[in-house]
Amino acid sequence: MRIDEQGDVAVSAQGLRVAVITASFNAVVTSGLKEGALGFLEAAKAEEVLTVDVPGAFELPLVALAVAQRGYDAVVCLGAVIEGDTDHYEHIAHRASEGIMRAQLDTGVPMAFGVLTVRNAHDALVRSQPGPDNKGREAAEAVVVAARTLQSVRER
């Protein structure tokens, strides 16, 4: 997170409508990611923040696409895919990232991939704790920066 000399968030989300879509699966982790994203967006003064919960990471791309088509300026996709004993982890992580990228390219709306893909639950918990290293917070900042960059490019 970037902070200016006065201790304020240096990235402004003023005027932006941002959606935060969170997978409920692994809620102990994803709730921390969501809190981090929402904290950043509040500090960055987003005009509107829509929160939507989905069952798991696999459902993130479809809902992100629908939200983008409704006119939101940016979408934060949050989830946690933790490796287990089967190949399921790889399929879900790959399809979620691929789907979010496709939705982003199809709509022209920036979407942050705030889906943790980790080997164990401890690593996921560490990345979802409150503070500047929270990966949900980082995803929200990244998507706001991307939205601002796109605005700048499109205005030229």
C-alpha cells in the first residue's frame, strides 16, 4: 500500500464504482481478504463499493463478468485455493485465473486476481491478516491503479 507524507492512502478511488466479489469457501481466510480490500477502498474514498459473495473461486469469473457489465469501474476477485491430496487445487486455481482474465479482457474492466493459491492453510492465513501485507488490500489497490491507468489511456 502506498501512503503519502500525511499518512493517507496515496491512491484515490474517488469517483470509482468498485465491486468486491469474495468466495465463501475457506471463509476463515477469505473474510480477512475481504476486510483488507474494503478497508483500502474506504480509505481511498471509493464512490460506491458493491460486495458479492459466491460459493467458491470457480464462480468468481462469471459474477465478475456480470458486475462489469453492470457498469462497475473495477472488480476485486477474492478467494483461497489451498492444495490438497488431489488435482482439484490445480484445476480450480487455473480456471479461476483464466476466467477472471477472460472476463477482464472481454469487458475492458480491470479485475484483480486476489485469489490465494497456496500449498497450506498457514500460508493463506498469514496473507489474510490485517495490515499492509494483506493480499485483499493489495488486490484492491492494484485494481484501483489499473482503473486509473485505463482512464488516463482512454482520455488521451
